[in-house]
Amino acid sequence: MIKPWIHAARLRTLPLALSGSILGSFLADADGVFHWNIFLLAALTSLLLQILSNLANDYGDFTKGTDNHERIGPDRMVSTGAISPRQMIGGIGLVSSLALVTGIILILEGFPDGNVFFKLLYLLLGIAAIGSAINYTIGKNPYGYSGFGDVFVFVFFGLVAVMGTYFLHGQILDFKVLLPASSLGLLSTGVLNLNNLRDERSDALTQKFTLVVKMGGTWGRRYHATLIISAVISALVYVVLNYHAITQLLFLVSIPFLIRNMVVVLRNRIPSDLNVELRNLSLSTLLFSITFGLGMVI
């Protein structure tokens, strides 16, 4: 029973989940307020939320009939029978509980001396993140079936992940951090968009109205290019506003990989080929986070 759960957790999506806590922690370190315990707890919580989202999608798409013979993505464990629906519900409950526990510990470590308002705020954000991960495909009106998945990814994988982690380290607020947080949110949204481009046909047949289904594949590919270009511009603006040394441009080493991904997607006409680009963009986003943060620290 171990292999199906590992497959359902979709390990290749986890590097993307780590990008937010990595970038937020690097930016905190650049401001002299880095704490290892905050970074490790934030990373662990992010991983659990990503796994929760993957498990919920596996179950939700099965119940909606989205996982059928038309789907060209990786096999889902509930639809193949490797994991029963009842078992998956149990797994979702377990991972939700673990994410809540690590999130609460993270909050207590981040605000050890009172700050009741921020503790409550972060607790609400954590509960919202768990709820959003589940309700993407589960429930009577899952927002992933109405084209709002992109908004969730941008907010939680970008803004909340980066700015939330950054603030936990030192309780300092720098609104310019919104720029690299937006870059990561845009790149993460690009990963979701690739998934939606790949599954456009099967999603349309099962009435999963993602943005790609609503706008069509041609505009979906143009939208993808817009996400990549906007992410790079946002990062460059942040560096210009906070320029101190040439090393801050270290993140430019990730740009060729992002541009290559953009060009391949614009030219793509075979949806199954996008499986490789999903992995490539996830790893390129992780590279962007590491090099951008490291450049700021150096």
C-alpha cells in the first residue's frame, strides 16, 4: 500500500511547494532575521499542504468523473482502484491534521511573546489554506471547476508563502517583498496552467471549466507566456528598487530555462508533451527561488 500513496502524493510537485518558504527565508536572511526553526517548519507545512492538495485532487476528480480514458496526465490512484475512496478520505483527513499541527507549531515559534492578533491571523490563513487545498476539486461547487484555481495558486503559493514566511522570521513588514512573492505566484500559476493546457480536452468533456477551457488553448498558451514574462519583470523591478550589488542578478541564470519553457509551450500542439514541461517549470521555479534569494543574501 505504500507505492500508491507515494504516487498519489505526486512527489515531483513538491519542489514547487518548497519554493515559497525558501524564497521568504532567504529574503529574511538578507535582512538579518533568519531562524532555522521557522524555515524548517514553514517548509514542512508547505509540503503537507501540497500533498493534501494532490490527494484531494485525486479524490475530487474521481468523484466528478474527470479522471477517465480521455485524461492524458499521470494515473490517479482512486480512479485506478489502487486506493479506495474511503481510504483516500482517511488520508486527506490525516494530512489535514498534520498540516494543522505543524502550522500551529510554526505560529507559536514565530510569535513566542504574545502577538495574539498575528497568531489568530496566521491561524485563519492556515485554515483557509487547508480548506482551499481541499475545495479545489471537492464539494458541490469546487472553485477549480469554475476557473478560480489560478487565483488560489497565485495567492497561497506566491503571496502567502513568501510574505508569510518572511514576516514570521522577524515580524518586519516590507511591502516591496510583494514583488518577488508575485513572481513566485505567477510562476506557480504557470505550472497549474500547463496542467490545464494538457487536460483541456478531458476537462471540457467533463465540464471542468478551467481558464484554459474558458479561453481556449491558443489564448491559454499566450496567457502562459504572460505569466512567465510578468514574473521576470516583477523580479527585476524588485532588484532595481533594492539594488546593492551585481550578485543580486544571480537569478538571471534561471531565465533561459523559463524562456525555453515559454517558447516550447507557445509552439506546443501535442498536449501529452506538456508533462515534461510541467516538471521543467517546477524545477525552474525552484531554481529561480534559490538563486534570487541567494543573490540577495550575498
